[in-house]
Amino acid sequence: MEVSRVRALRGPNLWCRQTVIEATVACTEAERVIGDMDAFETRMRVRFPEIDLLKPPGQESPNSIAHALASAALCLQTKVGCVLTYCRTSLTIEPGVYQVVIEYSEEAVGHLAFDLAQALCLAAMKDLPFDVEDALARLREKNEDDRLGPSTGSIVQAALKRDIPYRRLTQGSLVQFGWGSKQRRIQAAETDRSSAIAEAIAQDKELTKALLAAAGVSVPDGRCVTSAEDAWAVACEIGAPVVVKPRDGNQGRGVAVNVQGREQVLAAYAGAREECSDVIVERYFPGHDFRLLVVGDKLVAAARRDPPQVTGDGERSIAQLVDVINADPLRGEGHGTSLTKIRLDDIALATMATQGYTPESVPERGVLVTLRNNANLSTGGTATDVTDHVHPELAAGAVAAAQMVGLDVCGLDMVSDNVYEPLDVQGGCIVEVNAAPGLRMHLTPSFGKGREVGEAIIADMFAEGEDGRIPLVAVAGTNGKTTTVRLIAHLVACSGKRVGMTNSDGVYIGAERIDTGDCSGPRSARNVLLHPDVDAAVFETARGGILREGLGFDRCNVAVVTNVGMGDHLGLSYISTVQDLAIVKRVIVENVSPDGVAVLNAADPIVAAMADNCPGAVTFFASDRNHPVLATHRAQGRPVVCVEEGDIVLSEGVFEQRFPLSAIPITHNGTIGFQIENAMAALAAAWALGLDWNCVQRGLASFVSDAETAPGRFNMFSYRGATLIADYGHNPDAILALVQAIDTMPAAKRYVVISGAGDRRDVDITRQTEILGDAFDSVILYQDMCQRGRSDGEVVALLRKGLEHAQRTTEIQDVRGEFLAIDTALDQLKEGDLCLVLVDQVEEALGHIAGRIALA
């Protein structure tokens, strides 16, 4: 078994909508049927009994080592608590080579599970030991480290229920909900509306007390102290017992409650001083410890917290009783589980000592031993939900306290006898206010009903009916993608929205390009969706990015597929046929939202067939109004776009909207067929987005295919009376469309300048010049900057081969270098001639042409 090209697909992809690890696995002939391998299945089950090695229903080929690897990687993850269901093993066109796909919830966990699964398979093959418990422990630890904690996770799950997209911005708890200008962010249970000032106030316990007192909220007497003796003086002033705590602290660290006597006060001061240089001494209020959770202007949950404690049985020691409690699977280290394990640390030892116990003591049956005076869950405490019992006046006071501090999500610590009476009746008080409060005690209390506090936070962040999404258009196809993307973005911008756009030229926010190069992949799309100023997004979605990483979004409002035709990039990544390529390009169609639209080319049968995979509606476009697919769709009262009597017509049932081709500059008065198709696709997308028709008309009229608006997309120049056209056409379909467009343009003599990309198949490179040889008098061949794995001169030789039976070409020249090839053509042009330059370095070549024109 040989494993290669392991990668994470982080969005909807060729295989499924889930995030997956994809790997290429080559098996020897013996490894292709594990049933024939001596004792392999038995050895696998001995080492990992839970593995599923049954052949899935519908699978015709026998299970191979690759199948066992996929199953092991999935089962290992599910054994440590990952909720996953999907894995797949697909045989490629190469004998014995499989693509293995395994779902993951955390990427690093998925990679580790895959590595461990490889080790398991090899151990079974070679009859070597494999410590599955150690593997699961490593995987469990990695999952605990990487997955979202309970508080953040509950908010994310609430967002998903509302269909709000999310993205983790760090390995920690910083999360973005929504896209662009509609995005919101949280860090744990703190939102982007929680100001730094409010958080600073909450951290300053003395300032918090002063503000709450000013708001009429009951708070304990006390003040900051500067020394141990000062702490004792304050304790004497306000009367014992007291609470000693750091001025700036959290999770109960350094807090001592019910402190009495000089020695205890001095010791408590020393403990608090280790956490913060400023220490507060305040009156101790007897009663229960309650946590009140306020979100926005509502009290959404309340819990009584009890300190960690054990009940004696007359047989076991305190340490043994603690071990029994800590064995509860709900208890873990840190904050990753519902409850935290009890620690017998110095504070616990001191607390036990005041009651006359040590860890080895065996308390009598029914005796309650308190192990800590504070009731924080992070130190092993428990929680009982009391939300339904909170008095309305008490709830209103909690909201007032949170608003006085300025926190939109606020945890208030209250000491009182109960929650069903107002504080002033029972003599309780608010002792602390917390920003980014832990939610564990409300989500899964030890006793009582769990509360949907994540839903409450999301409801406060997003109004009812809002999902944080901005309009998103994805465009795929073999040719025309970039022009269609640019035109759609231009039309949307004319409606007043600031558009984020990605294409093979760069990333644009409004009119500003913020990144250069080929940015048609998922990373650029995600970057646009991160931008806070973007009101709508239009993405060129190339084959390579989908194969490499999946989509950069979970779904789109509009998916446009321009064409597939003869295809391009065939022979790469096991995409060998046009049908294979179509499966990749239809990924955007499969991920249209249910209320969205797929815009499909009815004249391309492979594209038209994608309609069956669309969860939303379909709009077909084609120049020929009588095309069977389009005509049938139209007869059914469904939306279509076609050309009639010199107009692009959008119609659905009795509705009809017309745009004269003469008013759409990129079509050159309706003479350039592929630009008409691009315009139809863009208009169909604008229709699906519900754009105003007047805005659309203005946008069409103001969009021209020049070197600035659409560089390398049929850019026309005049040079000494000759017509010069620069285009990035780089496959047979594109070149055929260019030839058809140029055939309508008069010319005394026709020249073409061309090179070829080395990563295309031989037949695709040769086919380009076969087409050009029947349409141009003179062909100038050049070798481009990057041969992409080809040897020197190999691409030019293939281009020459395509001209062997040319019907029109009589002159063939070889030139080394793109700019020299352009200069060679320009030097030969005469008035009335026409030259097509198929540019490779788009911006550099256009700049060179502009310089030559300026000097002419």
C-alpha cells in the first residue's frame, strides 16, 4: 500500500457536502482483494474490533486495503466522539489506484486518524502489534484540544439551526458568523458588541461594585486593600466572616469565602495576592451561590452552584470518593466537558482541614464534606437549573446590572437564600459580574433542565429571519467565466452594492484590486467573505480549486455554468473525460440554496443535464430560441434567456424583459457570439438576484471589454490602421469561438500569435492550431514562460503539427518569447490587416501592446 497526495477538502466538494480528507492509495495486486489476503480481516478485527469491513450495498468490486483504510480512519474518529458518517473508496482509471475519502469534523483530527489507520492496516498486514488504546487516547486528546468548547460550540450549533454560516478564525474560540457586511463575531460567549471598556469594568471588581451600587443593585460592603494587615483591618471594620478575592480574576482563582480570624484572613490575602496585586476584602453573605445569565435585555438562564463535595459512606476515604466522582464521563480536565474533575489541591486540603479531615479520612455514612468554599464549575462544582423560579424583579435587577456595566452577554454571580424573592427582601447581593461567561452550567446542569442559551445569544445577534448571508454568485465553465463574473459584478455594483469579486486576474473589493494572480480558488473566496464591507460576492470558481480544497462557501444563491464543450485540463487529477470535468463543475450547481437558481447553457448538453442536480430553480439560456431544451423549459412557464429579433429576451410565463444587443457594447452590436452568451448568462444571474431593470440596463451600457474592464478578454486595439485583438483563449473551445467572432470582421490579411500551456494533453495543444490553420494566413508560434513539465521546444512542435494540414495558413514563424512574437506580428501588419494575439502573461502583454501603440 502506497499513500500519496493527502489533502483536506474544507468545503463542498466533488464527493459530498461534508469536510473530508482525500488521499490517493495505490494497492498491489494482492492488496486489491483483502478477502484473499491471509488472515488480514481477522488481524484487523483483533486489533480494532469495532471496525466495519463489510462491503457497502451496491459496491461491485471487492474490498481492498484502501477500503479497510477508509473504514478504519472513520471508525477511529467515531470512537472518540466525533459524529461522522461518510467515507468512500473510489477506483481510478489506473489499475489498483484508489481515491480514499473520509469525513472529519476537525482537520487535524482527521489527518491524525488517517495516519493511525495506515499504521493499523500495516500492523495487520505484517502481523505486528498495534496499541489501539494508545491510538484512541492520542486521537481523543487531539480532538479535545482542537474542537470548540461547550460554550462556543453551543452558539455555533444554534447558528447552524438558523442556517447561519460560520467560520473559525483561529484554533481557539474566535468565530465569524455570516459573510461580508452582515457578519458578526464571537470569542467564546463574548460578542463583537461587547466593548473593551465593558470588559475592563467587569474585570475591575471594585469599579463594578461602585457602578452597581449607583444603579441601586445590592452589593457587599468592602474595599481594596494594600497589605495583609490592611486586609485584617477591613475585616474588622465590616465584621467577620469576609470574602477575600483578587480585584481582577476569574474562574474562582484566588477567591476565599467565609473567612474568619486573623490567620485565615492573612492566608487568604496571600492566596489572592498570587493572582493579582490588588486584593478586595468584602462582607461574606451566607446563602447559596447563583449564576444569572443575561443576554441583551433578557435573563435567559439561572443556576444554583454548589461547591465540590463528597458524601461519606463509612467505608471509603475522601480521596477514593473523589476518584468515584471523577470517573463520571461528564467530568474532564479544563472546560471541554460538562463538568470539571475535582482536584485535591492545596485549597481543597485547607478546606478539609477546617472540617477536621485529610484525603485519607473516612467520613461516616451521610456526612457531607466540602472540598472548596467557592462553587465554580471550573474547580469541580455542580449546577442546578433554577431558571423557572426566578422572581421578575430579581430578573429585572440582573438585566439592569448587566446594562450598567455595558455587557450584552453577562454572567452575574449572586449570593442569596433563593431566587423566587427580590434581593432586598431576602438580603442577598450581586458579588461579581463576568464578561464571556461560561455556559456549561446552563447547557447541561448537573440537575434540572438544560437551557438553550446558545440560541438566545444568536437571537440577540441576528434578528428573526436573518441568516447573515449576502447574495453570492458562483460561475464555472470552460470558457467565458471571467467576463461573465466581471459583468455580473458590474451589474450588481450598479444597484448600489459593494461587490467582492474573485477571478483569474485577482481579488476585487469594489473597484480596488486587493490581490493579484489567479484567484479563482476557495481561499480567495473565503477572504472576500471575511471582508466587512462586501454587500454581495461574485466568484469565478475554477476546476483546480474545487479539486484541491472544495468550495470556499457552503452554498450560493446563483450558480452559473457557461459551458463545458470539449473540456480543458483533461488528464489531470484523474479527470480524464469531459464527463469527469462536468462532475467537477456541477459542484456549484449541487450547492445552490433551495431558494436559489442555477443558470445553465441549454445549448451545451452536458451543462443542460446539470439541471437534475440543482436543489433550486433553473434558468436556461441559449441564443437559439427554438433549441429543444430551452423551448421545452419555456413552454412549461419556466425562466429562459434567448435572442430574438436583435434583443436578448428574458421570459417566464407571461413576463418578458428585452435588452437590445445594440445597447450591449461587449457584443459589438450582436456580432460576437460568445460575448452574447456571456451577456445572457450575466442577465440571467441579475434576474435571479432580483436586480432593478433600469440599473441592469445602465450596467450593460457601461460595461466594455477593454484592457481595464476585462483584461485579456477580446480586447480590441487599432494599430496603424490594422485591427489588433488580444485574448486569453487557451483551449480549443475558446479558439473556435474566437475564430467564429473574427470571421465576421473584414481583413486584408489575418495573423495570429499563439503558444500553448504545457499541462494540456498533446491532442488539445495540436487541436488549437488545427482550428487556427483554417482561419489565418500567418501563424507566429512562441514558447511561453512556463512549459509546465514539457521539454524545451516540445509545445511549439505540437503546435506545428496542428498546422500540417492547414487549409489557409501559408506562413509559419517560430519566435522565442511572447513580447518578441507580438513585435514580430506588429512589424508585419499593414492597414486593413487583422491580428489575434493569444496572450499568456495577460497584464504584461497588454502593457507591451499599449506601449507599442503609443509609439506608433
